Amino acid sequence: MKNKNAYSILICAVSTLVLFCTLGLATSTISIYLPYIISHGHLMSTQGSSILSLRSLSSLIVIAVVVDIFYRKVKLRWGIAIALLCDAAAFFTYGTAEYYWQYCFAAVLAGIGYGIGGIVPVSILINRWFKTNRSLAIGICTAGSGVATIIVPPIFVGLAENISLQAAFLGMMTMTIIVSVLCMLFVRDNPMDIGKQPFSSDKEENIKNRFKQRQQMGCTAGSAASGSSFPFSQSACGCTLYVQWRI
């Protein structure tokens, strides 16, 4: 039955913005603003590299150890909002830092934001809100990070060169906070929480129904053949496998 829920599309749009911030702004584009951090903070190249390594290490630890426990206790929309606020705090710290340890602290915040607000909670959301077309929805969401790597660098460089590095980071912080607010306003953990149904399309539902029907036909043929001679049973089983393979 046709059940195209427009709210599911809104969930996909907000999830795209989430990955735009957590994966795009805070992670993928770090190579753009790292040279500015090194120059502004008068850091050595090894210190700049350690900031990048610290961000990667913290996100790895969070994904491997913390994220599962975290989302057992915290709702998805709260968890994603917290992750976005961690990224916003990281951008604020990057923009106002004067010492090496402050940049390291910002890197840890960015790693935490990516760890608990990255692809893991977004995948869970899409799985709950989309009964069909899940692969398409996930693809659209992850494209958000790719869009960030295209449009953010020229904007960031323009702000850093023409105004200040602090203004560039404050702009990123502001956008991340806006997405966090959108997440709190619109994201719900389950469709049933607001009386909705997951997104589904007729085409994929019909394919699944045809597959189930042909499976049942194959099982019926196999059962009918079980009381016959052994060669015929083998033939019936072969027909069953063939029907499943053809679908």
C-alpha cells in the first residue's frame, strides 16, 4: 500500500544538514583551516599534525566505545543535538584559542561531535523512518559532507583573509547551532512518536510481495514433491532455487 510520508523526507533533509556539519565542517574541511590555525597560533608543523591526530583518535574512541552506550541512554535527537553543540564549541575554541592546549581541546570536542553525531545516529534514523528507499536516503545524507567540502573552503578562506580567522570560525559555529536547533525542533526518534508511518513506495513493496509469493510457490512445490520419488524431489528443489534466483 502506498505510504509516502512527507515527514520522512524532512528527517532526511535534517540528517543531511547534520552530516554537513559533523562530517563536513568539523572533519572533512579541517585541512582547509589547519594552516590558518598553525599560522595564527604560531604552532610548529608537528603541533598542527598532532591536532589533526587528536581529533581522529578521539572520534575513533567515541565510535568504538562510547556511541553504543550513549544511545542506549539518550534519545537520538538529543544525542545529535549534543554532538552538534560539541562541534559548535570546537569552532568557538578554534576561533578564540591562543595556546596549543586550547587547540587540542577543540580537536577533542570536534572528535566527540563526529563520533556521536556522525553516520551512526543518522543511519539509525533513516532505518526507522524509511521502510523502502533506505539506500537512496542514506546516499543523500552522506552527500551533505561532500557538499561541505565544495562550498565551505572558498567561504572560509574569504572570511579568514578579508575579515578574520575568528569571524570564519564564528560563522561555522553559528551554522552548527542553527542545525542543532532544527534537529531539536523536527527530529523524532520514531515515526510512531508523532503518529506517522515510515516512508514506503509502491514499486519496492510490489517487488517484495512478488518475492514472498514466489517463495511460497517454491515451498509448496517442494512440499508436494517430498512424498514422491527422490529424483522428482530433487527436480522440485531445483525449480524452487531457480524461481528465487530469477527474482
